[in-house]
Amino acid sequence: MASLLHRLGRFGFRRRGLVAATWLVLLTALGGSLALAGTAPTSTITIPGTESQQALDALAEEFPQASGASGTVVLRAPEGETVTDAANRETVLTVVQRANELPGVVGATSPFDTQAVSEDGRYALVSVQYADAADALTEEERSAYEEVGADAPDGWAVAAGGEPLMTEPEIGSTEAIGVAVALLVLVITFGSMVAAGMTMLNALVGVGAGMLGLLLVGHVADLTSVTPVLALMLGLAVGIDYSLFITSRYRHNIAIGLDREEAAGQAVGTAGSAVVFAGLTVIIALAGLAVVGIPFLTSMGLAAAGTVAVAVLVAVTLLPAVLGFAGDRVLSRRQRRADGRSGDLEDADDNGGFRWGRLMVRRRVPVLLAGIAALGVLAIPTASMQLALPDDGTAPEGTSKREAYDLVAEGFGEGFNGRLLMVVHGSDQAGVQQAGVQQAATEAGEAAAGVEGVLAVAPGGASPDGRTVLLGVVPESGPSQEATFDLVRDVRGELSAVADRTGSEVSLTGVTAVGVDVSEKLAAALPVYLLVVVGLSFVLLMIVFRSVLVPLKATLGFLLTVGATFGATVAIFQWGWLSGLVGLDTGGPLVSFLPILLIGILFGLAMDYEVFLVSRMREDFVHGETAREAIVSGVGHGARVVVAAALIMVSVFAGFMLVDDPIIKSMGFALAFGVLVDAFVVRLSLVPAVMSFLDDRAWWLPRWLDRLLPDVDLEGESLRRGADTAAEPQAEPAAR
């Protein structure tokens, strides 16, 4: 591996014009293809095989006129008045008429026809049905819907909510702040604007190529609106980090006297090998999401994995070419003045990294006790984690959908925001006729109404052929409350008995029901996912480090990281502690797929730092240093890069916390916090402390296993032997 990458690095440096031109042509081709193809539509979240999805599929087949997005416009009359007053009735009907005239709307129903008026008469609900699904609505259609009550008389409150206001997360200026901070970190780390800019440019090329390719794939594969955001988030972070790691080794090689081309080859051969294997762990963790069996998670994982793969490819091919163009300007002024005569000034053995490494080894007992205790305390809120799909109750204050949610809760009760839909469907094969379906619907309604926590059950209509009947189920509790989750399970238990008696298919769907299904399916898939991802990564790390204990230590350290990260995320986004610091108005359950997605991403990123740090320890140990010296040397040489890389990742992820979308905000926070904890507490503190306890045993590997595992030469031993062999003929004449 090292020899192959060494040759690739030298080729890229020597033929830099060809390599740069190739990437430029590729970017141009991808950009031109996307311009011709246009923006691909995003898909909605589907959960095949679940009861809620089966109900939604039946609705799309039997009620095509109601398969589009549906919304609710809430009206509140002035204090002391009712919507049924003569003058106020006209105001309500005017809103209904305006809703019927909105672009894309197939119909809006009057609250006086559906009896959707509150008990005190002050609130009314107008149901609005669109022909297209929410993800197919145009920005003009969304804006018109949001402004449907803009001309309401003084004293009235009118707000539009529901699916038509589901928009794609806006990515732009807020994320640029994170990139700007990352650039500042690079400038401070390298002491050279050219080196910082070059590293950032290389990363941007990688993320640009990855994103253009992903957007093109969106024309032939279903991608949710969150998928490109996740790919962008990870592509930026790992792209900058991988380029930083190789550039740092290149500068080190120049500082110890290697010529520029050989320095690039050695950097790609050694640091590039670590980058390749670090990238592989991330790719395995992300691609492993496919084992969950949920399409939108599979697409998110594969899309992000593809972007990471492109970042690795750019780092080991384009970066050597860019280094060739940069020349000596990639060095700081101090390094250029030293001109290689003073060795590696940045890695002098009295720098902060070496001092930190010695301190961690010397104080290993208190470091371990304090680190594990602190992470254990942070993990405590994890036990209270609640999972659900997001609802409008977590939308930012001041938005139309948040106002509509609050008005519905105020006038009708929390449960009206989480109304469930019961679908009773007769099967031709079972010989169920219309009368049988109606009888089954009646029994199902009575069974649901008898469940504790159900406020009301209301008829919702039947399909034209009479084979499918809808009923609305209104819970007493809100859509994100644990009581509603329990209610869904209880109602389904009763409906199952009805289905067995009548021969009809009876299912329950709705946002809360879908959330329950997602959570249960993810919980069932999590052990398999962990076994596959952790197992494959464990084998990969054994190959890289030729050790059993180092991969085991890395995995246990990750468990501490993920526990602390979940705890902090629950405390802020669910409990609402310090939520104002992240711009969150209201706490609530975490989105259902966040834990498994976070585990996959954080595991890959944690192994990045493990490879960056421990690969140098392994390299120095193999080259003759004692285990303790190798630990200190690994931290000394790697701390500066790991700190910079972690700060860059934290900056990039934190930039996504500024997005209003609560899902993206929680993902950005969890990833930023997780990287911060893993890099500074686990990898830079606990790892050297544990490694010092293990001493030489850290590198133990059974002989039979050593023979089975391939030798990837991450330490660049073949490069060192090649260099020694090449130097021998020049040394002989001098000896004579």
C-alpha cells in the first residue's frame, strides 16, 4: 500500500499539470451534466414493511385524490367572539375561498361542513388538499399557502400549517461561517496562507465533485432532502482533515531535508496510507446503514460514503499536484528561513504535543479516572432518550407552522396536532364485501374509542368502490408525547383483534404511528448494524496496527464518546437545557433515525483520529523506539494535526447548527460535540494513558493471526528499505 501510494504521490507531484487538468475536466463535465439535467426532485421518507407504510400505500391506491400534501389553516376569532357569528362567518368563508383558489390546491373544506369548530366557538380548522406531494410543491405554492390569511381583519389570528410547509433545509451563508473558521484554523496551524488556502481548495474540489455526482445520481435514485446536507457536511469535514494530514507530513519531510518530489511521495505513502484506511472506516460505517433495511437511511449512508471516497481520492491524487504548484510557499516563513538545516521546527521534542504526551503517560491513573467519570456523567441523560419524527411543535417560533400548531393546541387540545388515521381495507381474496368492510370499520371505531387516551374517533369517508374506509383517531396527548406512543401500540392491539374477527385489513398510520414504526425497526436493526460495522472496522484496524488490543481499546473509547454525545444531545434538544445557545425554541424527542446515523458517522470519524494518532506510534515503535517513547512521539507529532483536524470538523459541523431545521441542527450539534469529546478527551488523553498501561503488549498479535492478515505497510517500512538500498552505492566510494 505504502509503495503504491508513494509512486502515486510522486507521479502527481511530477505530472501536476496533467492531474490538475484531469480534475478540472471532471468537475466541468459533472457541472455541465447537472446543468442540463436540472435539479433532481427529493423523495419523501418511506418505511417499507411497516403497518403505517402499508396504510399509506393503500391510501395512495384507493384515494388518489387525497394522496397529495394536506394542510390545515387555523383561525381564531377576536376575544369574546365566535367564528359562527354572522360577520365572523363571512371571514371564515373568505379564507376558505382563498384557500380553494391557491395554486396546486384541489379543494379546501369549510369548518362548518366538517364541524371543525372548537367547543367555545372561537377556533375553526380549514382542511386544504393539494394534488401533488409535499416534496413536489413549488416555492410559489408554499408561499401562497403560508400567506392565505394575510388579509384577515384586526383581532383575528390565521395560520397555515401541515405538509405544504415542509421545505428543504437551506444551506448557504451559515455553513460558510464554519468553513471560514476552518480556514482560520488552517492558517494558524500552518503559519502560511498559501498552505491553508491550498488545503481548503483541495477539500472544496473533493466536496464539489462529490456533491455534483450525488445530485446527478438523484435523477435515477430516490434521495431525501437531508441526504445532500449530510453528504456536504461530511465531505467538507473529512476533505479538509485528510488534506491537512498529508500536507503536514509533506512539510515535515521537507523540514528534515527531503527533496520536494520525494517529500510528496513519502507524505502520500505514509500519511496517505493512514488517510486511505481512515476513510475506509468511515465508508464502512456509512455504507453499513444499508443493513438497517430502510431506504432513506441506505441512500443517506451510501451518498455520504461516496462523498468521503471522493475526498480520499482527491487527497491522494490532486493534493500532490497542488503541492507541486505551491512550491516553497507551502512552508511557513520560519521553515523557509531554516531551509531544512534545523530539522522539523514544528515537531521539536519540546513542543506542546510532546509535553502533553509525557503528562498523559506520567499521570495516567488520574487521567483515566477523571476522563471516564466525566464522560459517564455526560452520558446519564441518555437513559431518558425519546425518539420520534419531528412535528410542527418543534418549528422555530414566529413561523406559520409553529403558530398553527400552537393555535390548534390552544383551541382543540394537543391531540388534534397528532391525529391518527385508521384504514380499514377489504380484500377480494378474503371475499369481504362492502357491507363487511363497513361492519369492520364500525367495530374498529368502537374498539379504538374504548382505548384509554383516545379523545374521539370520527368517520373520514370511503373509497369509490367501498372497499376502503377511513376513520380519524384523536388522542388526548400531543404527537411527541410518550403517552401517544403507548396509545398507538394499545390501539393497534385492539385493531389486530378486529382484523382477525372480520377478515379485513385494519391499520393505523399518521406521523406518530410512523415514528413508532421507525423507532421499532431501527431498534431491531441496531444490533445487526453494530455487529457488521464494528466487526469489519475491528478487522481493518487489526490489519492496520497488527494488534488485537489497539482495535479493542479504540472501540471501547468510541462507546464512551457516543454515550457522552447522546447524553449532551438529549439534555439540550429534548430536555431544553441551554437550548437558547443553539438557537432552539422548544425541546422535544430526538428524530428517530438520529442515534443509528450518529453511531455510524461518529464511529468512522473516531477511527480517523485513532488512525492518525496511533499510526505514528506504530511507525515509531516498528522503527526501534520503546513503547513509551513511541506513545510520546506519536502524541508529540500527531497532537498538532489532530487538534487542528478536530477544530476544523467542529467548525464545519457547528456551522450546520445555525440552520433552522431542527433535524439538521441536532445532527450538527451531535457531530460537533462528539468530535470534540472524542479528539480531546478520548484520543488525546485516554488513548496515551491506556497505551502506557499496555506497554509492549499493545502490539501483541497471535502468530497464526499475523500470518493470516495481509501486510499493508502503513508505517512505510518498504519506503525506508528502498531509501536505504538506494543510498548504499553512494556510500561505498567514500569508504574507500
